[in-house]
Amino acid sequence: MNLAKVLPLAFVMIAGPQILSAIFLATSENWRRNSAAFIAGAAVSVTTIVTIAFFIGAGASSNGASNTTLNVVILVLLVAAAIHTFVTRKTSKPPKWMGKLETATPKRSFRLGFLLLGVFPTDILTSFAVGGSLARDGDTWWHILPFVLVTLLFLALPALFLLIVGAKAQRALPKVRDWMNDNSWVISEIVFGLFIALTVNSLVG
């Protein structure tokens, strides 16, 4: 298993409304329970989607699909995700519904985490690329867990920051939110570019 290839894509999973929602929830009225519920929802959806992708890839391999075929599929997924990230890069302020997260409930936070990390187009494409890549390399299922855990750690950072720093975090988090809203798509494209290059290298190597 090549963690150096897979783990950077965890940043792509949270870049955008995912980390922005985590920041909003960290400053909500019931931030501890809301943040925990949000991360729990994300854990369920990310694990489920990557697992499905892994077993699809493993099944394709066992049915005779070559590494070249799997590499082409992974490459298509990565390019599609990169294009989607570029097309939907920041063009306005965060959506109005994010402002309502300051009064969110744990139930709503769980549902939001599940949906944002499970059905968001870029995350679906990225999850399938990760699961397919691990299956292609002959890794076992549990090798998806470092990717899932790093993704969840990124989502937990706003709440952890608040726990450790306290009141100062309340003032710093809005600035972090604005920076992420403006620049996270650039970092995502860099990560996609590196992974695409590695996949192309596997194709021609």
C-alpha cells in the first residue's frame, strides 16, 4: 500500500463546503455534540463509498480486468474530479444555509456530514479513485482505513482547535474559513495533478 499516493486525497475530500461546515459547527451553540455528529455522519458515508469502490475494483481484478484497465478508470475519475473542482471553484460567498449551522442540532449535523462526504460529486469521484487504486495494488480492505481516518481528522481540526486554544479559536476560525473558501480549490487541483501524474506513470511504466 502506498499511503503517500492516497492520503493527500483526504484533503480533497474536505476542501469546500465540507470543512466550511465543520468550522461553522465548531462555532455553533452546541458545538461539541454537533461536531461529533457531523464527523460520525462523514465516517459512515466515506467508509461506505470507499468500501464499495474497493470491492468493485477487487471484483474487476478477479474477473480478469488488467491493471491497465483499472488505471484508465482511475485516471478518468481523477480528471473528472479535477474538472469538477475547477468548474465549481469559489464564485461567491458560502451559501446562506451555512449561516444556519450556528443553531444546528446533532441530528441535522449527522445528516449533513453523511450527505456532504457521501453524495458530493467530487467526493464520490475521489472515493472511487482511492478505493479503486487500493484494489488495483492488491491491498486488503482495511487499508482504506488510514484514508478514512485522515479525512475525519481534517474535519475534526476546527473542533480540536477550539478545544485546545479556546476563546482565541473563536476569533481565528472565521479567518481560516475565509482562506479555505478562497484557496482550497487550488490545493485540491495540485493534489489531483500529482495523483494523475502517478497514475499516468503507472500506465506508461
